Amino acid sequence: MTVSTLSGVRWRQIGDDDLPAVAALLSRGFRFRPAARWLRGLQRQAARPRPDDAPKYGYALFDGGEAVGAILMFSSTVDTGRGPAVRCNLSSWYVEPKYRHFGSLLITSALRNKDVTYFNVSPGRHTWAIVEAQGFTPYCLGEMVSLPILSARTPGAVVEPVSEASPPDGERDFDLVAAHARLGCVCVTVRHGGQCYPFVFQRYRIFKRLLPCLRLIYCRDIADYVRFAGDLGRHLLRHGRALVVADANEPIAALVGIHTRAYGRKYARGPNVPRLGDLAYSEDVFFY
């Protein structure tokens, strides 16, 4: 879809040929990430399956051949327990200052499907009021930065690494864990009491991107992470990261660490709000 305005500015879905221009635009808008990393993340997104009719990358504004605004969209099909549903992580909404009055066109285009659940995992504090005016409500108010290696171990728990070459064959969440292993995430399972518990982590940095850590991308329940934190911490230290960041609305007393509401707020709009501890196929996976 291409739409024209009286000023000659056009907006449409981002295509393969647009990626270098969009990456350059986003590197100007979000200076902590160079264009090469934007481009790599977009190319990794392109290589995976997506729901029917979902935009491949998102939408962009163009003035002539120049990209002047963009919003990225990471869509996936998830199991809600009541059947499959589509959700979409909206990310990296940026418009050059001269074109800010066209910014609403991008978000209107992105939010057009009312059956899709849209969520935002990295809203800047200065955008919270704008996001809420768009019909989003917060579902996560902060995050817990923990040192899992200081937690007690669970007797009988066995942590096993998962890689593209050694997926958890036959287990629930097989496709999700294997896909994230292919995308470069740190994936493990914990076997205990005849059950298998999957965990997906991604390399991350906190405190103005100075301190390396891991972000918990996926688990079936945050309580699973708390239960096996000691075992996971010892395994994850082999990856050179002692800290793990996880969604949390309040402090988790069983973990050694700190809770903050200065970071980690997340918003959703739609029928299937993500639960805490589920950032599968979100921007945090593609742009590490």
C-alpha cells in the first residue's frame, strides 16, 4: 500500500530495497545503535516466517527517495492457551523533526488490525502519555535485575544447553526455543521431576548500556525462573554474564538483586496481552 499526501510525502510498507535507507534513518534517531546493526536486525527479521498479511518490516515515510520516518513491526503467532493469536511488537518509531506532523500516519497504519495484540517493550518515558493516548495500557511496570548465581540450587535440577544443532526434541515450545537459538539467543532447558522447563535469554546491557547482562526473553512462568535461578545462574556465568534482567511489577523477594520502575515499562493494546516473562520474537531478540 502506498499513500500520497499533498506535500509529496508518501508512506507505505517497508520493502527489501528500503532497508539501507531505513537503517540509516534509525541510526540518526537512535544514536546508540549504528546503521549496520539496524540493518543486520532487519535482515534477521526477514529470514523468519511471519503471520499472513503481517508487514515484513513495518511502515516508512518517504520524501522523494529519502526515508524520513519509520515504525518497525515484529509480528508472530503465539499460543494463548485458547488457540493461536497474532501479536505485534511495535518498535523504533522515529520521524525526522521536519516531518513530525506526519508521524501519526505511521502509527495509524500500524494499528489497523483490531484482531492483533500490539505491544511496546521500550517506550521512552517522554512517550508514555502519547502511547496511552493511542489506547495502550501498561502491563509491566518495571524489571528485576538479579544475580541468580547467589540463589539456592534446586536438588535434582539439570540445566541443558539448547542450540540450533541440539533442539529440545519432542518438548513443548520446541519451535520457539529452536527458533531463538537460531537467532543467537542463549537457550537452555531445566529438567526436574520428569518435567522440562525452557528458558531463552538474550545478551543485553543496562545502566546507559554500560553493564553487560542477560535479559530473560522467554519462560513459561516467572516463577520457573525464580525456582531454578541458582542452577541457571551457574550455567549462564559460562557466557560471561552474571546479571539477569526480568520483567517484574514489584520486587521478587526470593531473588538477590534490585527492582526498578525507572526502566522496563511495557504497554499493550488488544485482546491477548503478553504475560510477564514472554518477549519472544520481540525487538530485544533481533537487535542485540
